[in-house]
Amino acid sequence: VQLQACGGGLVQAGDSLRLSCAASGRTFNTYIMAWFRQAPGKERQFVAGINRSGSTKHYADSVKGRFTISRGVAKNDVYLQMNNLKPEDTAVYYCAVDTRTRFSSVLSTAPAEYEYWGQGTQVTVSS
């Protein structure tokens, strides 16, 4: 089972990036998928999560209005559109899947609740 995240890079403040995460080896289309990030010396923090249908989304306060999470048509991949990036958004971004309950809309912000993780993609925002 593999979650492949990509789309990170070095950008300037105010720019946009779109992260992608594709799953292989297992179907996750009935589970909640999410994005977390971890800056150097800091704990991994929740960024955004989405349920299977896309009807429920939850964002960290720090990214509301700037980031948008979505899923692909097959529901086995997840995207994060990041607009108006700020230097404080600099971190390694990880996609993750919560396989505790199928068809759930209860979005957890705790990393421990997510069983599967991608390898991370670096996002660096310069001022």
C-alpha cells in the first residue's frame, strides 16, 4: 500500500501550489483522507480533511479561506489547492487516510487516528 504525494516546491509569498496524493495497492474511496504538515522542530499538525463524498470538509483555522481540499472522481486520491501562500506555511506536507470507519464524516485532526501516510512533499514559501 502506498500513498504518493507530490506537487511541493519553492515559491514566493502570495503564490499558489497544488498538492496531489494518489493511493495504490488498496482502495481508500470509502474513507476519510486528509493533509497534515510538519515544520522543523514542530509537531505534525492537521491542515485539512475530507470525507468520501466531499460533502464534509474541515480546515485548520490557519488555512481557512486559502486552502481547498478535494478528491478525485475515483475518490482514491486527494488534492490540496494552496493559494496566497505565506512563509509560515513552509513545512513537509503529508497525505493520510483514516481507515477506522467506512463512509464516516467525523473528521479527526489527530495524527494518531490516521493509519496510512504518504512520504511527504516539501513546501517552502519565501518572503
